[in-house]
Amino acid sequence: MTEFAELDTPCAIVDLDCVERNIRTFQEYCDEHDIALRPHIKTHKIPDFALQQIAVGAKGITCQKIGEAEIMTDAGIGDILITYNIIGARKLARLRTLADRIDLLRVVVDSETVARGLSGAFADGQKPLEVLVECDTGAGRCGVQSPTETANLARVVDALPGLKFVGLMTYPPNGGMTKVETFFRDAMAKCANFDLECPVRSSGGTPDMWQAHKAPVVTEYRIGTYIYNDKSVMARGGCLEEDCALRVLTEIVSLPAPGRAIIDAGSKALTSDLFGLEHFGYVVGHGDVTVKSLSEEHGILTFDPATQPFEIGQRLQIIPNHVCVVSNMFDYVQLCRNGIFENPAFVAARGKMV
Amino acid sequence: MTEFAELDTPCAIVDLDCVERNIRTFQEYCDEHDIALRPHIKTHKIPDFALQQIAVGAKGITCQKIGEAEIMTDAGIGDILITYNIIGARKLARLRTLADRIDLLRVVVDSETVARGLSGAFADGQKPLEVLVECDTGAGRCGVQSPTETANLARVVDALPGLKFVGLMTYPPNGGMTKVETFFRDAMAKCANFDLECPVRSSGGTPDMWQAHKAPVVTEYRIGTYIYNDKSVMARGGCLEEDCALRVLTEIVSLPAPGRAIIDAGSKALTSDLFGLEHFGYVVGHGDVTVKSLSEEHGILTFDPATQPFEIGQRLQIIPNHVCVVSNMFDYVQLCRNGIFENPAFVAARGKMV
């Protein structure tokens, strides 16, 4: 096997046909169910892919970091939701600059402290900053804890200079469609008591992407991983192996003992993310081989010592457990079509910490 | 607490006094025990720190990737050991170019296949490539499995055009000093039967750094983590909290519920490396607080709900579990002295996959 002989290992290869199919298929699902799609670019961090997602029908994009949003704005994207509490004078100044450059910038808040910071930065703005209240519907990360808290915070937000409350946002727990439906409906009713409408009800997550329509209250869906997919999505039944667009191309560098092979991809390529799975990725075409452990630049494969499926220099493709963190390890991903390497794509927002 | 107010979070801060002390202290230990020190630059990936390690007394450096070695060569370092099986025409050509640029380049092999590839690239060289045979003394990664295999491979290497066998290399298992001593002594005797000397006997590893002298056969010690240290070294008794030079500076962005705080450092900053530990880092000054879980850009801290030690916007320093992978996430680290930010240092070899 001398796949992609022109590429040096380890590298991340991305199948363009698969990317385009993944983008199109979920867009069609959202269109069918009348859900606005707002892809999260944290997975690919590549402006061209974000533009492609919009060209196929996405309403806008989601970012987690101001630095990501700045890069997407530079690429001409004008509708961005940052699903993160933005605090501190430096970040707020950058947020304001960003808002003045694009058509629509939205952010989330889950506390009055965060809302007051935003207000301070936007009180003298040309247009108000649109704000969603983040709700904890069971995932246990950020978010207000109840519909009552949601409405109380919405009222605070809407009264603050420079801010406009426009709705609700959540990152739901796995299988949490009913929880989202119940929480959002209740929160909307409580907001209505304050004469506040919630035109935007934003949910998301790849694990339950095909169940998005089961929370009909949701108007907008945020999703990142679906563009590449990974072992975790496969394991949860969200995609098939052929839907996994990003693979780490690696090479066997050592066969030190029966039942053990060493590859040139370790935790600095595949990362240690288990994401609820066992072991560190899926070896394409070798379902009986385990990526047992990783050190920084080595991966240890184990297999039945009675077999010797490998030779030194042989290339393998690994579907990572969690593709979003893996794509963030590479300065470039290698774009391929029909098994042929086309060109590298710069992962422009890689490593944007702020 | 408004520490390092001029820095935006999350970022990696590096205390220069601590770095200098860590470099000096282990150099003194090696000098005392007459062990040549060859620091592994995979931890910091910063040429200035490598030059400092050499200025204080290191014999040369260790790299894992050709790309790392190229950057260190550009910085003027002329003595490099790459502890990795280098295979494939592209990498071998780069290795040869590198060898022609510096005084001393050494590599390791653990198979005849790898040795023959190196020979092909160096057969017409000005000087032979110095080669160590990598030995698996119990860590179960790369390496030949026995002293007999070692000697057999050494004989093959030394007979190949363009190569010169110069000794043994191992990355030992934790607490494996006796194993290294026994394996190396036996391998040297078996090599002597073939009239082959092993002037270089290279071992390494931060976990057992203070035990290096207990394998007196070892002439050279490779060590990376010691420059920064981390929670894993602390947990194994190798350093104290004040010896941990790199910390991730992070900010509380949400206090959604009693006993839970959310920070702006997730798996794209702290990584998911557990390294045998529980949880995802040590919160300086808050030993009773747990970094319970990470998503990509959020860290979830948990603590006794009866207490509320934090406020939104408060800054915390996290000592990561495994600093080598964390430093590799950041394009820059922020250099500090006496609690004052001095300047950023470019992590020049960050993300060098090849």
C-alpha cells in the first residue's frame, strides 16, 4: 500500500467529496425540517470550508473564539454567532471592532456580569449587539440553570444600553431534545411575561444531529464535527466509516515484537481525547488492530501476535476519536479527491486561543 | 487577583527564573555524576532555551522530528541526536541535508530495514552517520527486545556503507534503572564479541531524573520535561510546585451553579493528557478545586458547593498534567520574571509533524 505517496507522514488528509457530501446532506436535512443551520467552524478552522457551508445554505457560522471570528470575517463572512461569554477590556474592544465590520454579530451571556461588560463596550455603538441567553439544559457546562433565571437575565440584558435580547441558546446533553424543548418553551413563556420575545432558539451538537427536528422549538442548529465526522460520531451511529472525511495518514516505523507495531502519529497528532471511547482511533481496514496507547510522537498498535499484518514503511489511515482537536494540531490539512492529493489547505484559525 | 493584567487569556506563562534554575540544577547533578546531558527540546521547542541549555553545559540536544532538528540547526546548534526511526525517501533526504550542515548528527535504529534506508542515504556521504541501536528495556515502545538482538543489529549497522555504530539508546520504563544497567551491560558484552564498542550509552526520562546515576553504565542522559516540570513530575516527587515554570493563565468566564466554575482553557489549551493522573491539571493556590472535565474551549472546575472561592473574571494559573503537549498548543509562550511579563517567545518548532 503506497497511498498518497507524495505526502509525508504524519499528516491529516481530507477527502473533498466526503466533505461536500457531509455539508450537503445535513443542509438538506435542515432545509427539510425548516431549521436554520449555523455550522461551528471550530472543527475545520478553514475559511474556504465555512464559505462552502454558507454557499450550500447555512445562515451564518458559529465561532468559539474572537480570533476565529476575525479570520472568518477577513474571508468575507458577515453573520457570526460567538457562543462564548466574552469578558475583559481587551476582548470586548476586539468584539466591538468585529461587530462594526460585519452585518450581524451575536454573542451569548449566562450572567449579569458578562452582560454588563458587553453593554459597556456597545453602549455607544451604531447598532445594538444581539445577545442570546445561554441555558444549561443538562450538559452541566455554562448556562443559566432554569427558565426563571433565563427570563430574569433576558430582562436585564434587554434593559442594558447597547444590547438587544434576541433569544435562547443551549448546548444540550446527549439525547437531550426533550429537555431542550421543555426548557426553551418554559423560558419563552416566562420571557413573554416580561414582554420579551425569543425569535432565535439555538441548539446544536453533532451526536444528536439527526434528532434535531425532535425539538421543534429550535429555530437554529449549530454543528461542527459533521463536516469531517470521526470515530465518536461513528460509535454513536451518526455516520458510517465512509463519511469520515479527515484521517491521519501515518506510517509504521517499528515492528519491535510480535503483536506490536509503532506508528509515527502520537498524542501530538491524534491527541489523547478519548471522548468516551476506548483507545485512540480507528485503523481503517484493520478493525482488529487497537491503537493501544500514545506517547508524544509514537502510537502503539497491538494485535493478535499470531498475525503479522504490517511491514515497516506501510501506511495506515487512522480515523481519530475526536476530529475537532486533531484538526487543530495541524498547520495544514492535505486535500484529496478520488484518492489523489490535490493541495494543502492552511488551517487559518488553528491555535487561536483568544 | 489581577495577575499579568497585560496578558489575554488563555495563555502559557513561563517563569524565566524557574527555567534557569531547572536547567542549572539538573546540569549540576549530571556534572557531579559525570553524565553527559542531552536535553530533549520537544518540551519547549524554543531555540533560545536550547541554546541556554547548551550554554550551561549540555553536550548537545535531542529531537524527535527532523523538522525540530532543522529549526535548532538554523539557530546554530551543531550536535543533535534524533531518537526516532527515520524512514522514507523524503525524510532521508532531509536527514542527509541536515547531517551535512552540522558537526554531529546521530540517529537511532531498531531494525535492519531502518538501517538499510539510512545507509542508502549516507553511503556517499563525507562522513558516516553515527547510529545508536534503540533497546526496549521494558517500556514496550520501540527498540530491539534483547541484548542478543542488539548485538546482531549493531553488527549489521556497522557493516553498512555510510553508517557507524556508536552505541545504545533506550527510553526506560519508570523506575527502570536496574533494567537499563543489566540490558546495556549485557548488550555491550555481546557487541564486544563482534569487536564492536559502545562508547555512547544513552538513557533518559524526567520521572527518574534524580536516579540517573543508579545506572552507571549510562554515559548520556536525555531529558525534556525538567525545564518546565508539570503536575505529573510533582506527583512522582520529581519537583515541587515552585519548580513548575510553565502555567496556563486562565480566567473564570462563568459561575453557573454552586460548586461549579467555568474557565476559558479547555482541551485545546490544557489537552486531554491524563498521564496517569486524575483530572486535568492543578489549580495553583486552590488545591481543593478539581479541573473535572474539559471541552474544547471550556474547563469545568468543581469544588465544595458550600464555598464560593471565585468570581467571574478572576484569573487562575493551572499547572498542566503534561507540559510537553501543552507547550505544543501555543504559538507563543509569555516569558515572565518576578511576576512581570517580559515578552513573548515564539514556539518555533511547535506543530512540526515531520
